[in-house]
Amino acid sequence: MSTSDKYPLQKSEAEWKEQLGLERYKILRQKGTEFPHSGKYNLSFDKGTYCCGACGEPLFKSDSKFESGCGWPSFDESIPGKVEYIKDTTFGMLRTEILCANCGSHLGHVFDDGPTQTGQRYCVNSLSVDFKE
């Protein structure tokens, strides 16, 4: 994935790779996925904000986080205007990819099967976010 001119934060892929390290670069910039039940935020429910692991932009409030049983941190809504939605047809599936609207980094996917009032389940890689109290 290359940085598009449409994102406010611009860096070369070489700069991202140096900043993020190989593991986070694979998730955030190459649209990878961490193994289910392996991320440090999967079962964490502390109060605070989840921010983009690449640029630090606030993305999700902790009060929107819930236990989905899917193996990845799940939220029922994002902070308005902070997430971009892209149609994803990879692997023969129809999904909606979610990206940081500030830097274009991959966060995960959003599904319409959430158990809360919003009906949404933002399935997010722990490596794609940082938690701040």
C-alpha cells in the first residue's frame, strides 16, 4: 500500500517501515492480520482511547469496546471522521476495510453483525492501535 495524496499525513513507505518495525509495518501498511486471540488489546477493557499505531490519531473510545469472541479487539463505533471505509474483495469475500483517515494505515474490517445498538463490529488488529488513558 502506498501513501495516497488524500491523507493529511504523508510519509514514504521506507519511512513507515523504519518507524513501525517489521511486525507493525506488515499490519498497518501491508494490510496484514495478526493471529486471533494473540493481541494485547483483545481482552483489555481499561478506560481511555485507542489511537492509530502509525500516526497517533484517536480512533476509538474505550466505551465503544466490547467482547465479541472473535479474537480481535472489537468496537461498535469509531470516533466520527477518524476512520475511512473501503470495499475489500480480497480472498473471495466482500468486506469493508477500515483505515485511519489521517494516514491511510490498515486497522482491520467492520462488519454488520455487532450485538449492540449500532449493529457494527469494528474488528481491529491490536498491532494497529495504541492505547492511551
